[in-house]
Amino acid sequence: MRKLLPLILILFSFQTTYGGQQIGPCSPEALVKAQKQFSEKDEIGQYGIANLILEEKYAQCPILAKTFEYKGANRTTEQQKEQNIHNWFMHHLMLSRFHAEKYEKCLELGELMVEQYPKNEPKELFDSMKAILAACHKAASRNCSDTALRNGLFWKVDSEALYRFTQGIVDAVENKDLAAFRTHIKSELSRGLRNRYMDGKTFSEVFTDDFRDTILEYGPTCYVHSWRGVAMGRGEIWITPLSSNEFTIRSVWKYVPEKFYAADLPAGWVIDGKMLTPDRLSRPGISNEYYEYIAKQFSITPKEDFLRNTGKYLSSLPLVKISAHREDLTPSLINPATPTPAFNHVKTKEKTVRFEQEKDIYTLREEYTLLAEIPSEICQSLAPDFKGTCLQSYLIELGEDTGGTMGMLTNDSIYGLFRMPDKNKIIAPLVHFSSSNDAKNYLEDMNIAPLQQQN
């Protein structure tokens, strides 16, 4: 829309400067001054302030609203100069409303001006007014403002396409149409209910009234929230752009929870009378850097399978610590089944145990929850040819507080407690999952789901 500005600046040079004496706040001289102040702010993108300058002057000077009432030709030179200044002021007011995204007010003023514009006035000014009016009509027919379009341009997203996608979600929520809602989910949710769990259920069986009310209250959106994606409501729904005009629901944060895991597991993994500390549970982490380093060092391919089914490769790795190329990386895949003394158990909440360890300049916070016990024979099969004997195995949700707004990041993984030939006990990772739903599907497919979908 800023393409209009160069034309406007050129046209401004056609405006006749008024040379009369100052006779009040609505004098031609005062109007010219206000227009110059407008142009200074508008050129640097301060559209709201630029518009306010002209709006205040327009409200202060009723004579401006009568700009086109006089169409006679018998005017003195001074009257014509004053008329030109009034014309240009109204033109700039129209432009200011357009840039400030006050499209309805722009149309209201512009249609009146174009309709009543005297034929004997400069054609350049008339053509510019028509161009602004056309731009206002186009903008008013959009769902997204210029600010939203600029936001979309920054994130390489078509804001109008995003609006249509989120409007479809709102419509599905309003109609309580679960099937329509699910058309906006391209794959398994990273957080929220599983696709297979939603099969055969109604909207009200999986979503709360509070969830529905919030989505309807906030409605569709044109905005990408941040690098995290698009938020709807108060963050009840998060959307990931797949391309500039394709999107998928990534996570849903308010729903009727699925009763999947049994409630009879202990809080914390106690081995030989001592609770295991979370640092003994190796995981790829956010960047997968350490696991990828190991895959490269030992020529493990495909590395994607190593990142997921780590247990398959334990027999080809040394039991000693594998040196990393950076000291701050995860120290080892295989760890002693004994707690780290410096890690203190500070809290237990709903069977989630939290630990803290003081570092040089920060406090490391980690927590974990035992989700499901894995049969020993399954555990053993997940680490074929491994020399250890699986004594116990759990699916565990492991979390690390990364600080900032990200908070606690969690991963679900299966770990095994093994007794080695030398009688030492170690903890080894067996399977890492991309999400909690991925883990549930895996257990269900392996026929070891704790409740076997009894709910």
C-alpha cells in the first residue's frame, strides 16, 4: 500500500502555497503546516500519529467539511489558493486514514470527495483521490489489516490464507463438528488427544465448554505469534505453517484428557533403595547433537533410526563414556544405575519428581515421571545382542527447564535397567518418541498399553 506514497509526494508539489497572514487555527497557513507535520510522520511509518494530526485539525475546522460545496468559477486568486489548500488537506486526510487502516472512514470521506470533486480542479489531485479510494475499497474487503500483512510478510505467511484456515477452525468449534475440526490436523498432535482416540467420539466428548467459549471469543487470526507459530484463543490451539498458505494444528492445550496410564506406579525410579536422578537418563535433547556425533563416530546409519530406536545399537557401542567434542553435551548414553549425589530431590507433585543441581552460574532443574512399566521381555527385545540382562523398564517422561519463556521441555522415552556380566547395573535408553501421543500409539501397537483403552 505504500506504493501510493511516491505519487502523493509528487502531487504535493502541485499544491499552491498560501502567502497570507496568520488569522487563526483554520487559516490556510495553519492547514499547510498541519499537512507538513502529517507528511513527516507518515514518511517514517508513524501512521497513527500522522492521522491524529489531521483528524484533530479536521474536527477543529468545520469549514473543511464544506470543501466542495462551492462549485462556482467566480473566485479571486486568493480564494482559489485557499480552495486548493482545502482540497489538498482533504486528500491528505483520506490518505492518512488509509495508512492508519481506518478503511471505513477512508471510504466515507473518499466517496464523498470523488463524487463532488469540481471538474475545473486539478486532474492530478482527482486521480490521486481515486487511487486512494480504490486502495481503501480493496483493503476494506480484506480480513487482515496492513499490520497483519506486514507480520505475515516477515514470517513468510499469507495472512489471508491463515485467516481462512483459522476461520475454518472457529466454524468447526462453533458447530461442535469434530470431523471438520480434525481436517485441520495434518498429523499426530505434539500435545493433545491422539487421532485414533478421537475416532468415533463427539466434539463434546473431547473438548470442554471452556475451550469452545475461548476459541469463539477470540475468533480467527491473521497473525503469526512468533517463531513458535500461530496461537488461537489464549494459546489453547497452536498452529504450524507448512508453507506460505498451508497450515496444521500442532497442539491443543485444553481438552478432556485420555485415561491412558495406570495410576499405581511409584513416584521416582528407586533402585536398590535409592531414587535415580534424571541425569542418568540419556536423551537426544533439543538439538540431537550428541547422538548425531555418536552416530557419525561409529558410522551408524540411518542416524534417524539411531535417534529413535537407540537400544538396537547398544551392542555396537562401548560401555565406557564416549568422549564428546564439547564438554557441555550429554556425557554418556549408558550410565550407572546410581544417583548423582549433587542432584537434590526438591519436590514431588502428582508422581513427578523434580531435582536441582547448582552449577557455576545457574541452577539445573530436571524432573521425570514414570508413565508405564514395560515387560522385561519387551525391554530385552529392544536391545538385541546387548550383553546385559534387563531387570526393569519404564516409559518415562523426562523434563528439563531450559529457562526463559520455554520453561520445562519434556520427552517421552523407554529406558531399561540392565545387569551387566560384571554384576554392575546400568541404565540405557531404548526408544525415544517424538511426542507423548507417539509413545501412546507405540505402547498400544505393542499391546502393552496400561489400560488397553478401557476408557
